[in-house]
Amino acid sequence: MRARRPLRLAVALVLLACAACTQSPDQSDPDAAPSTTASPAPSTATPPPPPPPGGGTVPAGCPAEAPDAVDVTDAQELLAALEAARPGQVIRLADGRYEGPFTATAQATPEAPIRLCGGRGAVLDGGDVDGGYTLHLSGATHWTVSGFTVTGGQKGVMVDAGSGIRIEGLLVTSMGDEAIHLRTHSSDNAVVGNTIRDTGLRKPKFGEGVYVGSAESNWCQLTDCQPDRSDRNLVEGNDIAGTTAEAVDVKEGTSDGVLRGNTFDGAAMIEADSWVDVKGNGWVVEDNTGRSTPTDGFQVHEVVDGWGRDTVFSGNTVEGVPGLAINVEGPRVIRDSTTVTCDNTAAAAGRLSNVTCSRR
């Protein structure tokens, strides 16, 4: 029996040696050199932005990468976000109906504007068309509102004493009076690329598409009896139809605005006789296209002495207008101060204008 012990010991030593050979260095010895097996290289791809709360997707038309984004899903969250808005912030509207009205007053800067955005499925609803502004930018500066739908209320989007406001790519439809209004010294704003439909559900005579300034009869109520100097505003690339009054009404007291590249359809107009009525000074009206109007395409009027001057019409296309494409009414001084270039065209219209056209 004793003779077998050396053999057993030898076998045990061989087995221990083999076991040691199969272990990796870092498993057998904490002080051993680390394994030379290559680790995966870190990814250099930019990680995707975190989704909005609740795991949803970023609303259409809103920036995906917005470090200071606030995502809202209902009216109460939107009210809170508007109240707390600060420069550089993005308020992103999820699809759904938001029962208003809503007011924004925060003042931002050109370098850090505030953005309110959403897709068409995000609907700001002002309710009864007999009162209220669905979205009111009151004293606000440097906001961009874009992409979503505004409906209901007496007025759709109202800007009072605003500057640097950009209203872009909205669907504004089915309100009591006008769709978009820049008023009470609102200057240096842009109304760009919006679709406007079905205004004037309360009173057709107030159913304008875009309204700039305020009537002289309202100056004492709104601007201390002085002209409403809502100046240097841009109205560009909008699609305006279904308005019961003018597609664009430019009021006395406003100056140096631009009305460019818009499309007008006046088939629903029952309280106006032209798509555009210019009563301000120094407006440029260019590259617009219109069809179907009761009388004229564009008109110029002097409502207050000294106003309705220095309008320039160029590159506009008018179709199917029974009267004048461009009608400059009032005293001769108004016609003499108005420029109608010969590149305006009037297909199936009575005449181009009562002002002799001029070459550029």
C-alpha cells in the first residue's frame, strides 16, 4: 500500500500544473500583467438627443437638439411654460388640442430668441369666436412661433407692441375676425409661410387674413391718439384664401413694410373688393399672385392726410380680375407717388392700372 503513495502524489502534481496552465494571468494572480485582449474602441458618433418626457418623439418642425427645451402635452403645461419662458428656450408642443386662450409676454434677444413650435397636429383652440385672442404676444420680443395650428377665438394670433416676432408656417383657421394682426407699434416682425383659411366667422367685415396697424378710428384707444407706427414688417410667402375681407390690410400710420411672394384667392370675399388695401406709406408690394376678386387685385387709398404714399408695385401676377389689377384711388398726389413697374401682369383683367407703368 505504501508503494502507491509516490505515484498518487505525482499524478496530483501533474493535474495541478495543468490547471494552472489553463488559467488566465489576471484570474490566477492579482499582481499579474493585464490581459492583452483588445477592448472595443469607444464610439465617436454623436449620441441621439434624449426623447421628450414619456418617450415620445420630437414634434415636427421643432429642433431635436435643444438643451433648454420644454416639452408640453396639455394646456396647463403650456400656460406654465409661457409664463416661465426665458431667452434661448424652446417650447415644444406635442400633438393634441390645447384649449386657450394663451398669452406670451417674455422678452428675449436676437441672439437668444424664444421658440414655440409644434406640428400641425398641435392645435391651439381659442374656443368661442365671439371673444378672445387664441395666441396673444403682448409686449413680447424676439419670439418665433412655428408649425402648429391656431383656431377659434375672435382673433387668431395677435401681436401688441412686439418686435422681432417671427410667425412662420402656421395653419391659422376658423376664427371670428382676422387671422394674424400686428398692432400697437409692433415693428420689425415677419409673417412668413403661413396658411390662412376661413376668417370672419363672427363679423365678415373684420375677416382679414393679415392686418398690419390699426384704423385711425382706434388710435385714441390703442396708441394715445397717435398713428399706430407698426413699421418695417415683412409679410412673405403666405397662402391666404377663404377670407371674408382683404387678404392683407395695411393700415394708415404704418410705413416701410414689404408684402412679397404671397398667394391670394378672393373667392370668399364678401366685405372687400381687393385682396390688398394699402393705406400706409413706403410699402413694397412685389411678386405676389392672386386670382378671383370682386373688383380689383390691389388698391391704394388715402384715409388720413399724408398717408397712402410711395407704394411700389412690381412683379405681381393677377388672374381673372374684373377691374384693375392695381387701382390707386384718391387725389392725383397719391397716383403720382405710386410706382407701378411694367413687369406686373394682368391675365384676363380689365386693365393693369390707372397709373402708367414704368421700367425698373
